Amino acid sequence: MKLTFCTAEDRRGAEIGLKLLVASVAEHCPDVPLVLHRPDPLPEFAAWLKRFPQVRLVPHLLPGAHQWNCKPHALQPELPDDESEAVWLDSDLMLTRDPRPLFRPWTPDTLGITQEPTSQSHQGSRERTLAWKLPLGREIPCTLNSCVLRVTRRHLTLLTRWRELLERPEYIAIQGRPVAERGVAFASDQDVLNAVLGSQEFAGVPIGMLKSGVDVIHSGGALGYSVGQRLAGLFRPPPTVLHAISVKPWVVLRGAPLPGQSAWFRRLMHEVSPYLAYARRYRSVVDEPCEWMDQHTPLGTVLRIAGLGHWALRGLPVTLAATLLRRIRPME
């Protein structure tokens, strides 16, 4: 099938994430087109993209799209015929190798997606489907994370239905609230997709899943990459996808103020994250100051040394401590 990658970003301060994504795609999949939606890009960014002939810049979001609620809008135009295959890549991830071997077992009917970290609360589709008042068709036991999303023309109806829900005025209004006030089914576009896939209308859509901790690391938190997954990782190659989930390392490590008492802890986890370690390989490619990549604390330095340079061991002691703490006292 004819594969196209697709991504989007409307935050000015997140262009560095796009650069790291583009650099990783260019290294591992130089033959795959990448459609990049970036409204009103800085001239410097547009000029930088010209180094990569596989990238097609779309300098606006498509009609009906808003913020990150743009995935179905961006994917639909990339499915012109039955031979088309489109894969969404979030703007805050990098590829460590060609991901196409992961997609090969999937039939054209299979919707490919990643698994949310199992440490996250409100796992599964049921709660989301019912909150949207959709007839329940199945219960997906784990939450699906749309940082990577593979579709074909067989999924056009699904994409249209997802898009319709994202464009509802009441949903758009909720997006103006803090995430903690939105409710689990309305927190983001991927929660809406979970609801749709659990509904009666789309219960027959087969799902191919990239496993958290195996195929993708959701990097930046203590529990997203668990102790068991890290130990198993000693005998596996690095995951294909590194995802800088939640607050971004280029924000955290620049010293931006963070809410809550755990701000220092979040900075530490980003400092020792596999995402940051891999991002450094593209430092000379992104063509901008990346002082955030050099942030070091005494504890972070000790953890990196203790990790012996292995992506699965970096941060293992902190993850172990956070796991034990959660068993004693549930963390927020």
C-alpha cells in the first residue's frame, strides 16, 4: 500500500518537537511522504523544512479542525484510493527505526493505534462510550492512545463519525476548560476515538495495537514505563516510537514553572528519559539552540551513570520508588 505519514502542530513553542519528528522520519523512512500541518509557520521553520523533500508543508489547519482535534481532518485527504494507507504521528514523538514492519500484519480493515500507559486511570472504552451516549458495542479493556494512528479507506466512515463529534459545539466549549475539569470522555480527541470504537456502530472494526513499553515508550513520567517493562527491555531492542507525553521536555527542562509539588520530579524524569537521550542525536540537524538538552542535576547525573547508557535502565530506580510509593499511597 502507498504509505503517507501525517502530523500537525499549532503551538509556536512546539516547533522543536516537529523538527525532531521530521529528523527521525527522514533518517529511518526517507522514502515515505510526510504531510505536516503547521498554521502560520515562522519563515525560519519553513526554510528549514526545505531540506527534507519528502515533507509537504500545509501552512494552515483544515476547516473544522481546532488545536489537537485535527487528526481525522488531516488523515481523510491522504486516503484517495484503496491502495492508500495513512499513519498519523504526534508532533512530540520520534521514530527509532522504520515502523513499517509493525504495520505489515495488519489488514486494510485493521485500525492501528498505540496503547495508553497501563498506569493511567480510567482504563478502557466503556466509560467513554457511555458518557457520549453511544450504544455500547464492545468493551476495549485498555485505553487507546492515538499518538500513532494507522488508517485506510476502510476507515473513512469511522473518521467522519469521529470528526463529527470533535466538531460539536459542546465539545469545543469543553476544550476551553482545564483538562482536569473536562471529564474523562471529553479530555481530548483520543478519548472521543475510544468512545467511537467502543460503540455499536464500530464494534466490528479490528484493532491492531502497538504495546506500551514494547513498541512505544510514553516518556516523561515515572510510571508510564513500568519496572517490569524496563526489566523486559533489557532483552529487547529499543521501542520503535518514543513519545514525549504530557508536559514537553523542551518546556520542563528550560525551567518553566510547573504546578504542583512534584515539578522537580517531572524535571528529573525528563532529564533521564529515553526521549531526551535519543533527541540529542539530532542536535546538529534541528539548527537551533537546544540548551534544554544539557540540563543536569546531581541526582539525574547519578541515575544516568547507574543506567550504564541503556535506554531501559535510565530512571529505573525512580520508577521503582514511585511504584512502591503508589502501593503505599495512591498518587494523583
